[in-house]
Amino acid sequence: MKFLFDLFPVILFFVAFQFWGIFVATAVAIAASIGQIGWLALRGRRIDKLLWVSLAIIVVFGGLTLLLRDKTFIQWKPTVLYWLFAAVLASASLTGRNLIRTMMSEQVQLPKRVWERLNWSWVGFFVLMGFANLYVAYNFSESAWVNFKLFGGMGLMLAFVLAQAAFLSKYVEDKP
């Protein structure tokens, strides 16, 4: 459910784009992102830092798209978010913290070198996703980019997570 909740603005962006185009879709994504945070706040739930960052990026880049009537800003939004993730993971790792280990250490125990490899593979993945987004945005139609944003991004993320699971499976111990 959290996965669908996190994708809510992207899904609404996709649907709105199909009916009304990029500018209405951008406004819908901004409203959906604000609505997400509002919903969590009203329910007294904890709001992840990631949601706040995502909200800030959609408001800034989506707002520029609407204000300047230039789709380039909203097309850069996923790249900025991916590269921000990569930068945070890399900078934390360079200062001795491994955020992937912090997030996953309760689920799996791994040697330090494996955690480092896993963290850097995520850095690389996010960097490549940022470039892939720009490649599609600048070399394909607006509609193709919107489809890539939802389906391509999700598909690549799923493939990467499955590859990571296969890599990690050799470190999982069966406990009787």
C-alpha cells in the first residue's frame, strides 16, 4: 500500500496527461503531492523526509513549468530527484554512513563490503535513471516521456530490485 501511496501523484499525473495534457497534469501532480502530505498530517502519521523532498521538487519544478509554460522543468524533475538520491547515498557513504544498510539491516545481515557494494550500486542506478529520463525527454515525444516516467521507471526499478534480491540471496541464511 505504501508503494501505491508513494506513486499516487505519478499515477494521477499520467491519467491527467491522457485527458488534458502536460500543464494540467503538472498541476494535478502538485495538488496530489500536497494532498498526500495533508492526508498524513490530518491522520497524525509520520511524514517521511523523502515525501517532503519530493513535494519541494514537484512544487519548484512543476511551478516553473506552469509559470513559464515550459514542459522542460517538469521533465527534469525525475532526474533531479534521482540525482539527489544518488548524491545523498554517495555523500553519506563517503562520510562513513551507509544509508542502504541503515534502511535494510533489520531484514538482512551482510558483510560490510557487501553493504558498500549494494550502496554504490544504488548510487549508480539512480545516476543512470537520471540520464535515462533525460534521454527519453529529449529524444522522444512528450507522450513517450510520460509513459516512460510511469512504466519505464517502475519497470527498471523492479528489474533492479530483483537483480539486487538475486545478488543478496547468497547471503541469506536459512534458520530452522
